[in-house]
Amino acid sequence: MLKKLKTLGVAAGIATTFALSATGVHADSAPVKMSVVGTWNSMTNYNDREAPFWRGMAKETKGSIISTIGSYSEFGLKGFEIMRLLKSGVFDYAYGLPGYVAAANPIFEGGDLSSVTQDIKTERKVAEAYYSTLETAFAKYFNAKLLQLYPFPSQIMYCKSPISGIDDLKGKKVRVYATSLGDFVEGAGGTSVTVSFGEVIPALEKGVVDCAITGTMSAYSAKWYQAAKYVYTMRVGWGLAFGAMNMDKWNSMSDAQQVDLKTRLDKLTDDMWEATAKEDDVAIACLTGTECPLGENSPVGGMTLVEPSAADLEARNKIANEVVLSRWAERCGKDCADNWNATVGKVLNMKAVSK
């Protein structure tokens, strides 16, 4: 698998270099060549932001940085192996979700603990407060330079059978992709089941899971409405994602190239936050409304919209404090929890204390 991916990356890099040489980029310009893996090619983050950014890099930098990009979908990746591939140099830059790398250390979960953040403006403050912590952890565990933190649309639930509120999650099997999401589901009386994104529709169809969690636009783009009929809009996370670079590759760049790339990535990150803030309402309309704002060729999902009641929100807050934060603090340890309390905790006015 690694050999195949490396071969694909090298081949793509050679093809790109050859094409650029024909347009006036010469060897004496000493370009940095980068192989990038983005998220899923069925989603707007990849199609509208990740892929155009990296595919346009050679032109934008006048050949100083030459990059190729492929998606998880194209490479056949599920996400959990992504940082191993980045650390080993198969890829030079990788996008992913902290939940995919939390097995290395629970500290990676701290920027997007399930149900603790209810709006995107607050989530950005959380990301900024926790950035330094994650930057240190990426360097320590994966020899990687953290360069981006950005969100997918809010993470909510999609169920095959009728659901009217949080109490209906009791006894249900719910697809999650991170331990923290599993903590929430179990706190609500359900059973958490880990299923890769691409396998969710058959898992719903076969009854492996009753409900599944993902972002709003992700669910619409992947056509989850083919298997799930109810959208429960309780926000249980933000799908906070990262962009990280192999540290050896980062260190091989000149100071000027590092500054230039970081400046461009900061702009891309701002664009990602801004775009995601707008996508929630659009995606919900496409999933449940009579008309999809994305255009006449965009189908309507026909799902039933279920919004959380005041009692549901109160129950969520109780689960967030007594289950999600408590379990995470236990996994991560006192020093880790104390650091969270001094950073994210101050933003949210919450405290992680293990039992």
C-alpha cells in the first residue's frame, strides 16, 4: 500500500514538474515539490478549497512550490492511517481529523470534544486557544508541523427510523468516528459503533447502525438521505480538521518559502471558516427542504427535520460536563486536563475534572 501511494505521488510529481518546465519554470529556481493528500472528493472542503489551493500553488508561487494533491477517496484511505503515512514521508502534507489520530494520545481530542461547543464562532476561539497544544503534540508524536485548524460543518445525527429527541437515542447503535463522540452517544444511552465514512450508507441499510454522525454538508454530498430519513440537529461536534506537514519537508524549505506558504495557508484557513459558517443552513435545506439552494441540478434529500427541544439541550449540557469532559480528563491525565482548563476551558467557562 505504502509503495503504491509513494509511486503515485512520485509519478504525479514528475508529471507536474514536466508540465511546468514547459511553461518556463527551470531547475535553477530550486522548487519545493510536495505530495498532498486532502479529505474526501465528494465534499466541498476538498473540491472548493483544498484541491484548488494546491493545484494552483505552482502558478501562484511562480514555481517556488510545486504540489500535487489527491483525496482520501482516490487513494483508498479511511483516515486513521493518514499520520503514519505523513510521518514516513509517503505524503508531504496531509489533511485529517484529530479524532483519527487520538489513538496516539487523547490530547488530540481536546479541540473538538463532543457537545461542548454550540456555535462556530466559539469553536474558532476554541481552536485558537488549543492551537499551541496541538502544534506541540503533532511535532512530538508525528514529526509534523501543524499549519491549519479548520472546521467541517456542524456534526449532527442522521437516523434510519423515527427520532423525536435525545431520549430516543437510548438503545440505538450510532456511528461515530471519534472517542469523544462515542462518549456522548453512550452518555445518552446509546451504543457507539466505529464505521468509516464511506461505509455508512451500507451500515445503515444493513442495520449495523441505527443512526450516524457527520457534518451537514458531508451527509448531503455523500447522499446519506438514501439510507437515513431523519435529521436530528443537535450539534455534537464540529469535525475540526487539521492540515499538517512532514517536519523534515518543512525544515527543507527556505525561510522565505516557509513564510510564503504559511501566509497562503492562513488565508485558506480563514476562507474555510467563513465558508463552513454558511454551509450548515444550506445543507439542512438540501437535506430536508423543498428546494436545494445549491442549484436546480442539486436534488432534495426529503429527510424529516427534528430539532432539539429545550429539555434536549439541557440533557446535552449535562452529558457534556458529566460524561464527555470527565471521561476525556481520565484518558488524558491531570496535566493534560489542567492545560485544557487553562486554554479551552477559559473560552467555554468549563472545567475538565476526572472522577
